[in-house]
Amino acid sequence: MADTPKPEELSKIDHAPPLMEGWMDVPAEIRPGIYCYGGKAKNVAAVGMPNPRDWNPADDDWKLPENWEQIIDEGMRDRLDKYRSFKLFMDICVRCGACADKCHFFIGSGDPKNMPVMRAELLRSVYRKKFTAAGKILGKIAGARKLTEEVLKEWWTYLYQCTECRRCSLFCPYGIDMAEITIMGRELTNLLGLNIDWIAGPVANCNRTGNHLGIQPHAYKDMIDFFVDEIEEVSGIRVEPDLNRKGAEILFVTPSGDVFADPGTYTAMGYLMLFHYLKAQGLDITWSTYASEGGNFGFFTSHEMAKRLNAKMYAEAKRLGVKWILGGECGHMWRVVHQYMNTWNGPADFLEEPVSPITGTKFETATGTKMVHIIEFTADLIRNNRLKLDPSRNDNLIVTYHDSCNTSRGMGFLEEPRYVIKNVCNNFYEMPPNTIREQTFCCGSGSGLNAGEDMELRMRGGLPRANAVKHVHEKYGVNMLSCICALDRAVLPTSLGYWVPEVAVTGVHEMVANALVFDGEKERTTNLRGEPLPGMEDEE
Amino acid sequence: MSLNGLLLDKRSSIIKKWRDLVISTYPIDTQRFLKREKDRFSNPVGQTIAEDLEILYDQLIKDNDIDQISRSLDNIVRIRAVQDFKPSAAVGFVLALKRLIRKEIGVDTGQGETKDDMEALEERIEAAALLAFDIYAGCKKKLYELRVIEATNQVSSLLERANLKVEIPEFDPVL
């Protein structure tokens, strides 16, 4: 974690605001390539969120409800009362600017309103006007301003240029969680129906069908069957996964991105192979076509919606009668699980403290939630010598590791993924220290911003990460970026496709499965992607 | 002194002014950061501008290695192609070097060998500007390609794997 600043360090903070002079007079521009399409009426209405209507952010008229000012006023008041952190974060910022140049969007875009301090100031200025005496009386001099439609548009523009990655928070001497300010800001915009469709669509689908894409249970099963055939082709092993099996000891929940989008699909095959391998050692696990989404785009609209979408995990665990839940490689899913699930939908007193049936290890960090991240589970297996691994099968890969924001800064998974990677491949190189671990740079497309229409924004946000990947590519010949987040796997191939096309993206469990040696398997000539294994190039 | 001698003599001054000119295309509050932060991982935009303009200058005034010029132009233009610049502003910095050099060396380049050298240099700069435009267009094309690839991947493989479509195989199965 970041060092806590000493009092003498805090006292040295220069209180002169580093903020743009006259920033209040520079209206936000809604530019193509930067903004995402507005949430469609049908998707907003499907979950009962406010002001459903089709709208276009590029139009002058955003079709706001007539009493929109009152709605924001009450919404802000309500949240200031409910969340003390929000009130604190509105009050305590001294605008020291320590966060200013830490945001990937600021670094990549050069737009000063992407400095986290400025992004927060957009809200704070309105907060001051509405809720502080100085702001009410002194106005602009006290950094306060009235909420107008133009200001609202500025909010929307910049709140949807933040991926809630929390890198800036790491550098804040007061520990202000900027992601929480964005979360609150987005809650407020959602009160007026100002959402983006890339979030609203998945939320509506997830609420009804159980996953972002609206894939129905039979199609989910078809995908798993497809993976089973693929795995048999590569390894000669026919895995026999269970779906919706009552009485299993463990329920497995993973982001649907792993099941439906390359290259995440190879990671999903990796899970299937690992579970099959462990069956003989006593693993009793089932997938679910109902809890078929680990991700939670509701988290990008409101706490209430996030809670609602999250509820299916415990509900399905209860229905199936499992003892605990294992979760796949994902980022924001884990922020929700780790930091919110227990209080939103817990206590899950019908579940037990997770214990690995293979090694007997108690996962004490998951005592509250009863849900374990698969990277921790696998690291424990390797540490207890329960996996026969041949890392040379990954010798065609020169690997680096991208710490996903939510698992590194949000959960502290810094060593586990590295431990697993170093056991399943022989060539591993770190990116520079100020771009990894707690200081990791965001993929640039998180928190629902991985739409297609905002491609330029995504490339700007992805620049600092890709820049570090480029460095290790040039210095060590790195050709594979590994990660433990489904969203990373969905968006980093695109970002690297623009900045460093020589580097591909993989989940850690894809590499685990490629290295995993089964009893009685046929000699493998290819990896899960169908690419020849090192030394097997002539076998094709 | 020959033109080349002058250009070497004024090298750091011209490069600094060229860098300042590129950085001045960003908002004032961003300019401070782009100049101040020297770590290339904390400040990829500022450091790319600083490093690659220096390389470009040296290549344009003497070595003229097209690959190196392309690489450095690509590094800068690839960034500016996704920032808030019109196409002309994204690549215009290359042509600005002509003006800077004329102003900075401040000698009569109107005749003889110096004039020929100057014309040759300006031609190289103009060629580099056209190259920058090619790179800019390539970057934009790449963005659209990536967008199409993402969309296709999402829909196509899904339909196939869910057995909702069966396409003609590459080769007819042997009957």
C-alpha cells in the first residue's frame, strides 16, 4: 500500500491551487471518438431506472426531466447524508495536485479536466454552491458555481472519462478515493437517465438473462460443450464439466467475457482443464448457467443496481446448496465481491469458510464473503505441489504481467499471480516499477467504457500501459501480456493492436492449462490456441 | 560557416524551440507537466516529443535515415492522432521546423552553396511532413479496423459456437 504521509510532509503541501485558471468558463465539448452513445430507452426502462428515452449526447437537447435541478439537489443531499466518505471527499481536498498527473486519461489526452483533482472539482464546485456557507455567499471566489445544463454536460463528459481505477487515490495524501467520487457522480447522472448504452445494455441483459450479452442458458451450455471438444483436440483429454449441479461443494462464477470472447475463451478452457485435473484429487465443483456473469456493470450506475445484479451469486449458491464460491479471473467483479457483496447481500451464513479440498488451506481472507479468487486457489495448489507442470510448453512466450487495477489496488493480489506465472512459464519480465503492482496503469477501457464509439478515448487511456509494454517488448522481446481480468482480455488486444501490435494478451489460467501435464494425455503439439508448441512446429 | 555547421551549432536551441512549439499545442496547464516530468513512463507524451524531435532533427539535418525518421514520426503522430487535434495540427509540427531554422540561423541563405543546402534541407522536411500525413492516415485507418475487428469478434464467433450459423468450410469434406 502507499506510505502514509507523515504530519511534517502534510504540512509542506502547497495550498496554492494548481488548477486551470478560468476553467469554469471552458465548456465541455462532446466530441466523436471520445463519448459513448446514450443509454437506450428500452434498456433503461427494463430495469426501472429513471427517465428512459432515446437520446443523443451530441444533440443540444438531452431530454432532461423538467425538475432535473431538484432531482440532482435531492440526490446529492441524500448521498451526502448516506455516505460519509462522499461528504468527507467533497470537503477535505486541498487541491495539492498530487493526483493531477497520475491519471492515464490525463497523461494520454493532455486534457487538464482529466486531472483527477479537476474531475472532482466539477462536482465539488456545485457542492460548495449548494451545501457550504462560503460557497453560497462568495460564489466563484470560493470555487463555487451554480449547476446549469452546461455544467451537467461537463459532469457527464468527464465522469465517463474515468475508469474508477483508483491510481490517483494512491498518491492522495488524504486518501481521497477518486473512484468513489466518480461512482457518486455517475449515480447522480443516472437519476436523470444520463447513462451510456454500453453500460445500460449489459445491465438490462444481466438483470433478465444473467449475463451482459443476454446469452441464454442453452447457449451457455453450447459454448462449454464447444470448449470440451477443443480441449480434447489439443490434449486428448475429455473433460466433463458440471452445470447447475445441486449438491456440489463449490460453485464457480466467472465473467461471461471468458465464455464468449477471445482470447478470454482460452482462459475458460484453462479453468475447465484445471478442474478436470483436480477431480481425482477431490474437487467437486459446478458451473452455473444462471450465475453466468461475474462482472457487474450495475456497479457503474448505482449501488442499488450493483446490489441487485450481484445478488444472483449467493442466490445460486443457496439454490445449489454449495459450501463456497470460487470466482474466475476478473477485475471489477472482485472489487464488488471483495468490498461490497458481504454487506449488500450477506451475510452468507448458509455457506462455509472456504477451504481448499485439495490442500486443506483455509482462505481466511474470504471468511466474510465465502468467495475465493481462482488465482489464490491455484497459487495454493502450486505451493503444495498439487500440479504437475511443464513450463517449457510456454517457451514460445516471453511474458509480462499487467496488474489489473481492481485486483492489485483493490485486493492486494500482487504476489499470487506472479508466483503462478513463474511456475508455468520460463520467460517472465516485469514492466517498470512505476507502472505495475499498486502503481499499475489501467487498461484504459474499464468501468463500462469499452464501447466501440469511444475508441480514441480508449487509446488515450491505454497509452501509459501500452507504453510500458512497448518498453519490455523492445528490451526483452516480450510477446505476451498476461492478466487476471476478463475486461483486460477484451480490451488490451485492441489497445496493444494500436500501440504495440507485436504483443498479444492472455489470461494466466490459459498458460496454467498449457503447462498442466495430465496422466494419460496424448503428446501435445499445439497450445489451446492451436499454435504449435515450441519444438513441434513441424508437426503441423 | 556551412549550413550544416550552423545547424549543429544551434542544435540545442532549435530543438528546444521546436519542442516548445509542439508542447504549446496543448492546454497551458498540461504544458507544465509535459515539460517537467522526465520519467518516460509517467509522461510518455512529453518524453516521446522530447526524445523523438531530437532524433528527427539529427536525421533531417544530416543522416536522413528514412526508417529512423519514420519511427520517430510514428511515435509522435500515433499519439497526436488520438488526441484533440485536427489532422493539420496533428502533423503540422514537422513543417514548422522550416520556419524555426530560418529564423534561428539568421544568415543569408539566398545564394550559393548555402542556398542549395537550405533548399535540400527544406525538401527533406517537406518529405517528412508528407510522411507524417501518411502515418496519421494509417493511424486513423487502424482505429477503424480495430473497431471493426472488435465488433466482428463479438458477434461472429458467438453465432458460430452457439451453433446458430454454419458457414461453408474451407475445403469440401471428402465424400
